[in-house]
Amino acid sequence: METSEKAQLTPEVDLNTLNHLLHLATESDAELATQIGAAVEFARRTGNRDFTELNQVVEQLLRLHLQGRRHMGVAHCDLTGADDDPLFLRPAIMHALRKVGGCREAIILITGLRQSVCPPGHYFTNKRQQTYNHTQDYIEQLAAKYSSRKTHLRLVFV
């Protein structure tokens, strides 16, 4: 699955939790995170929201947290529905790495890996945990291999 495919926002995606996680990952201002959280809650309550595409929402949240940082690269890699085989994950990860290439600092938010390893309605067994850990290690090794030593890269798994 390529990152350009549209991932639909589901009820499991809690934007306030994502906002808090991005605040911690980007080390953004706490007041800004509070304001973004209030805006998300207001949009939910009033029904005036356009949360139809997960990639768009995630990148918008990242950009809000990174205001004023010109040299920070941002990418979102949605692996929902992707096969957990490294052969199929590699193109999506490489696309995200190319997107942040050349930046001094970069954050790649990786979503959907858990759902790829354990589809809804199945149990997260020890074997699936091992698969998840192995896949996460593979992604980290791939990122280390194909990013510059001068880049401070953060991989955030959600």
C-alpha cells in the first residue's frame, strides 16, 4: 500500500491523543497543544469538521506543531491494510524517507502497523507481537540506513 492511498479516519483514531503524542514528539509549546486540542474538540462538538482523510489530518496536525521550524521535515506513512511483509512495507517507508530527505530534523509518523500485523477481530498473540517487533526493527534499520547521519530523525509509531 502506498502512502498516497487514502486512509479513512475511523472512530479508533483519537485526534486529541494524536495531538498530545505529536506535542511530545515535536517538543512543541504546551500552550499550542492545548489550543489545538480545544479546536479539535470544538470541531467534534459542532459537527463542523472535515476529518475525511487521515493523511491530511495528521500532516495538518504535524505542521501546526512545527510552526516556525523551517528545516523540519514531516512525513506520514499509513500502513493500515498493508501486508506486514518487509517487501511490501519498504516502498511506503522509502517514500516517507524521500519526503524528509535533506532536512536537518525530521519526523515520520507511522500509523496502521499494528492493524497490519493484527487485523480487527483477531487476537494480538505472542507470535503477532514478535512479528510487530520484527517489522518495527526492520523499519528502524531501513530509516537508519537511508537517512543522513546529520539528520535527527524521529520515527513515531502510532
